[in-house]
Amino acid sequence: MRPRHLALAVALAAIWGFNFVVMQTGLKHYPPLTYAALRFLLAAFPAVLVAGGPRAPWRWVLATGATLGVAQYGLLLLGMRAGMPAGLTSLVIQVQAVFTALFATALLGERLGRRRIAGTAVAFCGLGLIAADVAARSGAIPFGAFLLCVGAAAGWGLGNVATRKAAPPDSLRFMVWVSAVSAPPLLALALATEGPSSLTSFTAEGVGAVLYTAFLSTLGGFAIWGWLLARYDASVVAPYSLLVPVFGIASAALFTGEPISLLTVAAGALILAGLLFANSRPRTALTSRPVPVPR
């Protein structure tokens, strides 16, 4: 990868990692479902008016919106509102890659292989360490909040499977339409459970958080991601997503004072090492065509 493209990939990981701190800030001003609805509403409009069609079957656009949009972000923000800190959340959500592999095996008939099974097992050990850390800090981090974030990772995994089935040729255009179909159900849920008054908050900090998440993290992030994938093999680009929790934990410690325990560091090392091993290829297979890693 060229130096300027390498810098772009690292910058994207920083944008996505810092987004967890931004979401934690936004949740001080908006309830979780309202925040999620506003995120996708702004990411979709007015972009959807000029983007053209999604260039993918509508059933998979709707399925991706239900899983990647409503389920993942709804549960993620509910978990953060319930007490999951930003840095730890950025690490837990990476287990989506494990759920993606499991769902792809069960629903698409894909074969895991010994390397991916071993890497998945190591990543799950890391998740177990986080669960132990959360249990040890009972009261500081509610275990229910942790389970909501694990559920969000599972929703992301299902969303990745739906995205594979959709096979969109333009990831940014596809994401615009996924945002468009995610916004109405999230808005309906927000109005039903959080009330219409939640939409009337217009503090500078709250609006800034929504704008960052909608435009910089969602539209800008996926535009950069798709641009890099169009120029390099997925096996070259995908490992840079493992930097997201590094930036997430670091930015949370820097901006919110979130403590970093040795158990969290060990868990993060296990999760990232397991995912990297699972998605790497043995030397003898380097000449074969790489299998794209879902994001």
C-alpha cells in the first residue's frame, strides 16, 4: 500500500475509533434510539435523492437495514446508555467478525477451516476475559449493558451476511440506502419508547455528535473504505480495521478518563490476534485470490 493510502487507512481507523467517544457524548443529549434514528436520517437525506438506486436486490437492502442498522446500532447505543464505556465498547463490537464467520457457516454454507476455527476460539477467549472483567467491576459496568453490546456484534454479523448476499458494486451508495431504510423503524421505535420530546434537543454538542457520526463516520468512512477496497485486495485493507479499538480505547482514556485495566489489554490482544490469525492466509496460499473480509 502506498504511504498516502496507508495514512488514509490509519486515519479511517482513527475516525471510526473516536466515533465511540463521540457517540458517548451524543448520548448525553439524545436517547439511544433517537440518536440512532438521527444518525441514519442525516446519512440518508439528501444523499439518497442524488445517489440513484442501490444496485442490489431490495430484499437484501432491507435485511441489511434491519440487522446492520436497526439491530446493531439500536443495541449498541442502548448498551452504551446502560453503562458500557466507549473504549471497551469499541473492543467488544469487534467480535462481529466471529459472529460473521459463524452465521456465514450456518446460513451460507461457508467452511470455516482450521485456521479460522482456531482464530475464532482465541477471539472468544478474549471476549470471555472482558466478561470476567465486567463481572469483577459489577456496579461500575452493568453486565446487561455488556450483553447488549454483544447482541449488537451479533446484529452486525448478520448484517455482514446480508451484505455478502447483496454484493453491492458501490458500497457508499449501498450504505446510503441502508441508512434510508434503517431510519423509519428506528424513528418509530424512538417515538414509541422515548417520546417526541427527544427530537427537540438542539445543543451544539449533541448536534455536533450526530453530524460527526452521520457524515464523517458513516458516509465519509464508508466512502474511504470503498475507495481503498477498489484499489487493493480486501486482505490488504481489512486488517487496518483492527486498529479501530486501539484508537477507541486510547481516545476514551484521553478524552473521558476511561481506565484501561490489564485484563482489558490482555482481552484486546487475544481478540485482535484471533481475528488477525483467522483472516490471514498461510504462506502457501499467498498466490490464491483473497476472500474479502466483511466490515
